Amino acid sequence: MSSTREKEESSIETRGPARELGLLDIVFLSFGGQSPFLSVLSYGTYAFLLAKGFAPIAILIGTLIVLVNGLNVYKLSSKIAQPGGYTAYAYFSLTKRLGFQTGWIYMLYAVFYGAAYVVATTLVVKEVFDFNPLIFLTLVFGVSSVLLLLGIRPTTKYALFASTFEALAMAVLAVMFLAATGWHFYNPFQTEIPMSDLATAIIFGAGIPTGYGSIAPVSGEAKNPKRTIPLAIIIVILMGGSLAAFDTYGIADYLYYKQMNLSSDYAVINLVGHEYGILTLAFVLFAAINDGILATMSYMIASSRTLYGLSYYGFVHQAFKAFKPKVGPVNALIATLAAYAIILYWTVNALGLLDAFVVLGYISMLGGLVAHIITDLALLKISLKRLRKRLFELSIALTGTILTVYIILASASSVPAYYINVFLLWVLAGFIYVEALDMARQAKEEE
């Protein structure tokens, strides 16, 4: 890295977070952020509705795209250990403005992605119980908020328990569905689907392992971040994506063997109760609710640390840089909770549960993919400086950029235009804000 970047890194000082998170803390926190079990019941089910029996392969393709982008973040995180995650990667590798824009887009991704899991949890449970969804949604949001405010250490302890339980539940459920077919296996490659539907299914499939994106924002609190963060990224992507594809295949295999169709977008939960009884259903419901709380909490942490990073680099008010030991960036946490509350209640009241999930899920994935395109370009710029020594970095940066852009463009025709318009308006607002901020700073310097 250039000496200029090193000087900038050393010149930015703050009494910020202590580095207290180890590899297991970050792995289990991020695995919970993926929420792969609930993702199978939400993102995975929607991928199945689009891609039918090809859904497990769509999820694996999505995992491959996430892995390629993850390798780019792997390389960047081994070079840049400053707080802010994606904001820092663009800030030091590209330009300061792109640093802001990356953090701005990541904020959209993190808030919408976490909010989508609150809605998904409510949808899954509502398939079994008839209740006022806003009450349950408030309960999930409230528990996640309390855990968030308890601080990072209690949060990671809860994540350790919850993620272990979740991985066990996923493996057991997939095996049970496969066993119910007498171990008959279907061929997922016999399904024919339009390319636009497949691309959208891949985006929703990528929505499962992309939960690793909650890792980078906590890099400022990680022990030995240049080793811990890259290793955690690869472990979480492969573990979450593989388990999700395995689960989706088991469910699809059961549906084909029994010649059943999903009666609604979230009827998978009813299959469990029908086939295995009330105790197994209770086990699965507990895992899904637990998942929703953990995923929401994980992305609330990521959102607050990103806002902290934007303040750390001088893009937003310095009040968001206030950091309380054992709790975190207090004002950024409060702002994050407010953003979640507004997005959750507005989208659910305006669109209903199902449409709210689809809108939040798709727009969040656009944000996540575009943020990763910027990090791909950051690694590409670094790699071009020493081309011969960095051919691998150059190849994964180019591959990640090309694959991500292609999937975004291919999926565009299968979703309503306003999904994309909302995202583009957010990006435009970010450009206007950073331009106005720069003009104000120049005017102040000229006085």
C-alpha cells in the first residue's frame, strides 16, 4: 500500500473500540448474521418459487459469487485494518468520496437486510399461528434491540449458542426430509427456467451467504484483524452457503417425491409439522425465531459500526463517533434503531408482510452487490500497481466485478422498476450529500 495511505491511517486517531473479538466470536456472530436456517425458509423458498428444482444450484451459484467477492474483501481486510469496514477499503484504496459512497450504500444494505429478517421471521411464524403480525414483529425487533444495547460481548456469547443450535437444526432437518423420501434423489439440472428468473433466484440465493458482510464493519474491534477478518470471511461464506444449499435440496427432494407444491411462499414450515409432528415443529419454530433475532442483531451491529466509520472519517456529525466501552458507538446505535423502526413499520404497513420482505430483500441485495463491486475495483486498483506479483488478486477482482454486474443486469427485467428506482435514488442522494459536504468544506477553507 502507498505511503500516503499509511500516513492517513496513522493520522486518524480516536479513543474508539477495544480489540476484544476473537476468530470464534466473529465467525459465530456473522454466521448468525447470515441466518441460514431462516434464510432457507425465506430467501431459499423464494428462490425455489423462481427456479423450482434448480434452486439448490442457484444458491450454490449465489454462494460462488459471494465467495469471489468475499475473496476480494479477504485481500483488502488483510491490508487495511482501520475501522469502518467497506468504507475504509474504498477510502484508502480509491478516493475519499468513494469511501463515503461505499459506506452510504452499505448502510442501505445493512438496514434493509436486517429488517428483511424481522419480516421473514414474522412471516414464518404467522404460517403456524394466527396473530397480529405487528405485535410479533415488534417483539423480534425489541429483543434484538435489547441485545444490541447490552454490548458486543454479551451479543457474541448469545451468537455462539444460537449459531451452534442453528447449524444443528439445519443439518437435522435436511437429513429428515431426505430420509422421508427413502433416500430417493432428484436431478436438479432437469429444470428449465427463464434467464431473468434464474438471475433473480441467484440474487436471492446469494442473500443467504452474503450475511458474511457483517464481518468487515467490526474489524475495528477484532484481535489481529489482518488475520482474523479474512479467515472468518471464508469460513462463514462456505459454511452458510453449503448448509443452505443442502437444506434447500432436502426440501425440494421431499416436495418432488411427494408430488407436492408450495401452497404459499412460506408453507415449508407446515411441511415440518405435517411430516414430523408438533415437537419437531416447535423445534424448527424456535430455531427460526432465534435466527431472526440473531440476524437482526448482527446487522444492527454492522449498521452502527458503519455509521461510526462514516463519522470516524469526517463524513457525518462527530456525535456518531462517541464510543462507550463494552457498549459501542452509542449515538450510532440509537440512530440505527431509529432507522430500523422507520423502515420496518413503514414497509409492512404500506406493502404487507410478503411484499415488504421481497422489496427489502431485493433492494438490500442490490446494495450489497454494488458495495462489493466498489471493493472489487479497490482491489483491482491495488493489484495494477504490481501486476506480475498480484495476478491472483487481479483475477478475482475482475471476476467478482463481471459476475456481479451481469447478475444485477440479468435480474432487472424480472422485478418491478421501483425496486431499482429506490436503490438508485439512495445512491443519488449520497452523491449529492458528499458533493455538498465537499463544497461546504472548500468554502470554509476559503474564508
